[in-house]
Amino acid sequence: MIAVLLFILKILLYVLLGLIGLVLFVLLIVLVVPIEYKVKGSRMDTLEGHAVISWLFKILWIKLTLKEGDAAVSIRLFGIPIKKITQKAKTDSKEASSVKKAKPVMEKNKSVHKAETPSDNRETVEVHTIEKSKRKNKDKNVHNNTDNEMTSKKDKPSHSASHHSKNKKTSVLDTNNTIKEFLSDENKKVLKKIVSSIIKILKHILPNQYQIYLIIGNEDPATTGYIVGALSIFYSLAANNIKIVPDFEQPGFRGSFAGKGSIYNFVVVKYILKLILDKEVRTFIKEVKGG
């Protein structure tokens, strides 16, 4: 009996170890295998673009497309299409519905004007004259009341304006004090850590290979030349990945962009864990939440 129990416990232990090993293997794949992406976009006459995201030898594959205001998303798992979402531009349908709604209103107005008779017009004129006389009397009474109120207010001393200005000064002083407390030396160090880690994550996520093609034009050819000359400074920084062409005839900004990159999840997790495990960052977050 004891031998049977020990045998069952061994099997359960092996199953548990196998499950733990499987979970660790999946986590290792998620952290080590990069997410690859390609992006292309252009803005000439219309805005167009598409992006492809793939992971683990294209086991998971996502494509995003934008063309002439229509957006589409397609997802594949192991090469099998799972989902395709399309969203068309709704401007045409809205305009058509507004035109349809406007037509019956116009027809109703026309029918009302046709249905009116001369006798009805005389009655409406008399009613309008009576209403105008009533409105004139009301306006006179309101004008007299407002004059009396204004004279009474002028007689009283205006303490509210001085009180309001004092409250403004105190609120400004309080905000200045809170900003000074927030920007202390300790908080500045913590903010530098947070900003530097965010910049590192963005550098890792952004494409490492890219090509930018820009066409810049202005109504004044001189300003076009100045803009192109100022932007040409980025040629040395971008290692010939940016090309800027002046257009002295057609004003506007047009161009295209293409890039690709890869994201390693363990790099992003590393920077996030550094921030979470830092005591100064945690105390700073607690102070901000506490207000």
C-alpha cells in the first residue's frame, strides 16, 4: 500500500515538474524571441500605410493597412487566418443621411407655405402687433429694475473684488511652493532615472533601419530654400537615411517613410524591473499617489 502511494506521489511530482518546466520554457521564448515589425507609409495625394508584425517564425502574424481612409486588420496564427477587421470611412454615408433628412424638412416647409391663406396672414399680423406692445412694456419695466439695482450696487462698498484678488495671490503662492517641493534634489534624481529608462526603452523599440523621403515646398522659393538648408543638418546625424527634396512650384509637405526593427521583451522588462525595485522610485510614486 505504501509503495503504491509513493508511486502515485512520484507521478504527481513529475507532472508538476513538467508543468513548471513548460511554463519556464514558454516564458523564456517570450522573453528571448524578438518581435519583428516592418512599417511603410506615404503622404502624396492621400495618406497610405501598412505595418506587419510577426513573432516566432511568423507563428503570430498581424497586418495593419490604411488606404484612402479605409483601415483593415488581419491576424494569422500558424498561417491560418483568424480575424479580419475592416473599417471604411463614414463621411460619405453621413453626408447621404443628412441629405435624406433635409429633403422631408424642405418639403414640409413648402407645404406649410402653400397651405397659408390671406385671412390667416391678417390674423397673424394682428397677433404680432399685440405681442410687440406687450414686449415693449416688459422691456421698460426690466430697464427700470436694472437701473435701480445698479444704483444700489454702486452705493455699497465692493469688498468682493479685493477678497477675490487675495485668494488668487494665495493660490499662486501655494502652487509655487508645491512646485518647489516637487522639484527638490531627491525628486530630481528620481525623475532623471525614470526619464533615462523611458528613453532607453524608446530607443530599443524604435526602428533600427529606416528611410525618410521628404518633399518640401512653399509659396516663397526663398523660404523653401531656408527650410531645406536648416533640415539638411540632420543628414550627418541620420547617416544618409533622410532625403529632402525642395519643390519650388507646389507648396506643401509630402513624403514617405519605411522602417523595420525588432523588440526583445527581456530588454523592456529589465528596465521596468530596475525602476520597480528601486526604493527611491517606489517612495516617489507613493508620495505622488498620496498627493
